[in-house]
Amino acid sequence: MKRLILGLIAILLGISMVSSALAYFTDVETSTNNNFTVGMFDLQIADRDEWFGKEVTAAWTMSNMAPGVTTIGPFSITLHNSGNIAANHVEIVFRHVIDKMSYPMELDSDSDSTPGDMARWMEITTLTFGNQDFVRGYIDCNGNGIFDLEDVTQPAYARERGLLDGLPAPDGTEVKVFTISLKFSKLATNDIQGDALTTTVSFTLNQDAGQ
């Protein structure tokens, strides 16, 4: 019996050695040039005298303003997404800087005027983007009785009226037009005489509603 067992073991070892020496066919092919390209946003803007690009300058200007008299507009900026990714909305943000000028005969009663001190007297008479009219049902954030350039910088306006978020975005060959008209309010006070306000309007194209 012992010899039989040893014999079987020897046979099994022999079979194992023969099996390990067997060759199996293989054939390798490759998939090459697999490229992954990231799409892009490309928001471009244009106004009445500048063609589509990354920036336009001096779209709206008012000088030597007199309360209740000086007006400007409507002037428009056209937005276009020339990229290849569809967008969800455009975020529109107003920022103001004041230049507290000083003249010998200036009646400015406050030499420390802030941007808001002047922006609140820049009455908005037209403000549209696409088919949305933001003058209709406006929110008077500063309580001065008019819709103005200070109002549109306030978080309450962005949250309640959607000026700063949730706007339809240009897509493909479609364009959207942003239009504004302004009037220097008759309510303006002497504390801003001789001052100058510079306003920057930024347009940000966003892919997702949560941005």
C-alpha cells in the first residue's frame, strides 16, 4: 500500500510538471489616442460701440448732473455665451466707488461721502435683462422712495428679486440684452455736490443653479 501511495504521488507530480510546461496562446491589441477634452464657458459682451469681447468701457456716462434734470439711456449691453457648455444663469453684480472731489465753492456738506451716499440718488428708470423687468415691483432697500443704484447692491434685492442670481443665460447662438436707464434724482442732497461715482457692472456665467 505504501508503494502504491508513493507511486500515485509520483504520477501526480509528473502530471503537474507536464501541465506547468504547457503554453497558452495570447493576442494583445491596444486602444490608442483616447483623448478627454474639457469644455469651456466663454461669456462675451458688447455695447453700442464695442464688439463682442471680454470687457466694454464707459457704456453709461453722465456729467455735470443737475437733480431732477439729467438722464441717460436706455443703453444696452448684449451678452453671448460663445463656449460649448450650456449655462444655467448669469450673475449680475453692481459695485460703486466714489471720488470725493473738492472745489473752492463746493457746497458739499459731507467730505466723507460713501459710494452709497451718491448711488442712492441715481434713480433707475429702466432695468431689464432678457424678458425680465426689474423696475416693476422693485424693492426700496434704502427707504428713499425710489429704485436706485444703491438698492441693487443690497442682499435683500438679490434674494427677493433675483437680479444678482437665477437669470436666464445665453446659450449657443442666443444672446441676452441687459438694458438700463438712469436719472439723477430731484431728491439728491448737497452732501454729494461735486462728487463723482464710478460703477462697475460684472456679469458672471454660471453652469449650475446652486452657484
